[in-house]
Amino acid sequence: MIRTPLICAALTLPLASAAIAGDPIAAVHRGATATKARDIDGFALGSSIRDAAKRFTVTYSQGDQLQGRMGDIELVFEVCPSGAIYMVETTQSLGHFTVDKKFLDALNAKLSAKYGRPVGGTPDNLMWSLSEPVRYTTGEVRPFTTNWMSAVVMDDGGDEKGVTLDLKMLDFRICWAEREKANQKPRDAATGAVRL
């Protein structure tokens, strides 16, 4: 049975509303995280894509997205302008077998040991997320899901991949901090140049 995760659609809703009332630019409180570990298979959020690329073969690159392979694992990265990774996704083929409670319990135990207890989902579609107050370009502060992870088990129903595990983790705050730093000098110069 093929399952399509709805998590991505749900998480795009804050982005759509943000476009109407300014863009999110900074978390009000810093340092919180949705998961205990901030990496998937050693690919850490905030690390350089140049360093990460030493471990996998790049198969596609356009804009802020890179795709690649590392053995039988498919990888997707999204990076900030500096090359810092703010999103990593891996799809791992696990072979052909019947996904049952015993497998899901063992997988969930492994995931919880590394990332902490999930905050929602089902045994085959887990989610970790951090919603926090975020400042927008308008100055307004509203809640926003800044950092999240999902773990989805999919069975392709007999296709060549068999059962796959898709892990995805992202943190918007990495690029926000980078943009804020790059914007500081030109913003201050513009403020100083204003004539009244």
C-alpha cells in the first residue's frame, strides 16, 4: 500500500499565511530544537554542503537544492546562500518484507533513542516539531514551526524498492540568521542615509 505523507502540506500553511503579513525572519527565543540530534546519518543541519559532498555522489544540483546518492541511500539537501545545510532528506531502501508491529516498534525505539520522543504521527509516519514565537518583517510576533523532522515508512506494493524509510529534517532558523547578518550593514547604512 502506498502512503503519501500529509505532513508537507500541513507545514506549508504557515508559509502561505506569512507571505500575506510579512516574512518570518527570526525566532524570538534561540537554542531550542525539535530533536535531540540534529543530523541524519551524520549530515548535520548547519554544516557545510562542501564538507557533506565529500561523502556522497551529487546527481543533481539547481538553486539551493542538491540531490545525490550514497550507496543505496538517496539524498536531498537544501542550503542557504552560504552553503550551510538547512534541510536534509534521506530515502533508504530496506528490502521486501511485510511491515508489521514488531518492525515499527524496533524502528520507533531506534528513532526515539537518537532524536527523542516524537510529538505526533502514527507508528509508520512519525513527527518531531518545534513551534515557537517568530518575529516577522512587519515586527509582529506569531507562532511558526521553525524546526521539524519526519520519519515515514512506505511500502511500494511490490515495486523494486520494496519498503523505504524516508527521514527529513529542516530548520528555517539557519538561513534566517544568515540573512539577518547579511542585512545588518546595508540596513544600518540605509537608516543612517535617510534625510528628513
